Amino acid sequence: MTDRLKGKVCLITGGGRGLGMAIALAFAKEGAKAVAISYVSNEKYAEDTCKQLAELGTTAYMTPVEVTNRESIKAWVNHIIDTEGHIDVLVNNAGINKQGPIDTVTEEDWDKIMAVNLKGPFLVSQEVLPDMVGSGGGRIINIASVSGLYGGPTTAHYAASKAGLISLTQVIARWGAEHNIMVNSIAPGIIETDLTREELASGGGAGVVAMTLLKRPGQVEDVSSIAVMLASDEQNYMTGQTISPNGGSYFTA
């Protein structure tokens, strides 16, 4: 354990499992003062994550939050500010997906995925920004996807939502620059988590892995290490950028 995030108060949406959990634990290992995670229905996962955070010496909070509902977000954000004094880092990680070719995507599926994956980060960021402005700065990290860079072929709505999140990252970075708020996104490729192991074991998952230059899935540490770097004070000149740990499945010249 080190102290790259010593004293920082961090919010992570969807932090109970998967990448959100990995980022939460990485922040705690780097000395974060407090880590507040939100969840929707998987209370047990959130409890387990908070237990591990506490064992690492970090003050842990778990709150049921509906990221598409402003009042739910506002209550969560205000509680953390009232308790901890301010918010240093926001990670917009909560997201959902439902695979299928574009001709099978229903309007209901489209609206739900856009609401969680794009409207959610917009609303949460709006509620956190005033505190960051008032406290002299902060970091926002949006968890996008390589699908948002190359247009995932079987996830039209998911890919579009993540492309929108990358654009939102750039918009907030422009606005936040004068307030010392740095905003970046991470766009992972296929990462092995408790949520993706079944997919990786399937023929479809094997096909995605085969697309990579490295011919293997990434690990959660490949993403959480980037989140730590973006959240820490060691990087003070990166904003509006998208970093994509994807094993070489997609890259530009």
C-alpha cells in the first residue's frame, strides 16, 4: 500500500462489483481517506466491498442510488459532502449492456441503456461539479468502452452510449479546465471480471479475445491502475482524454 491518493474522498457509481469494485479497492490501497460506492440492487456485493475497504483502513460508504434520478443522486452527494467535507474524485462507472444486432434492439432497451450509461454520468457530474469548483478542483473519471471508439457490432445502443460518454468527457473537461477540474475517460476492451467470465467462456467471448493483438483478456488491474493515475496528483496535465486498455484490439495511428 502507498499514499498516492492520501486524504482524498472518492465517489464511485456501481462500485459494488466488477470494475467498480476493483477501482474502489485500488483507491483504498493508495491511501484514499474515504470511498463511497453506489449500488442499485446487489446489496450483498456492496457490503462485501465495503468490508474490504474498511479492512484497508478507508472509511467506506455504500448507498443505494438510482443514477437516472437527480434527487437520488443529490441525496447521496450531499450526504458525503456533509460527512467528509468535500469530494475529490468522481468515477462514473455504473453501466448496463444488452447484446444483440441492431435490428433486434427495442426502443425500451435503447432508452434504458442511454439513461444509465449516458444520462447517469451527466447527472452525477452536474451534482458533484459545484463542490469541486468550491474546493478548488477535482478529478472526474468516466468508464467508457472500446465499443464507443469503434462501434461495437452487436451492441448498438451500448456503443452509442459510450461514444456519447467520451464526448461528454470532452465537454466537461472544457468547462472544468478553468476550475482545475480534470476530466478523462477510460475505454477498456474485454476485461475479465465476475460479470464477464461467462461471456469469455462462450464462443462470442473467444471471438472478442481473438481480435486483440495480445490474444488474452485484460485484468481489472489494467483498468484500476489507470484510474489511480488519473485520480492522483502525479498527473496534472491530462484532461479531455480517453485511455483505452484494450490489448490492441483497436488503435489509431
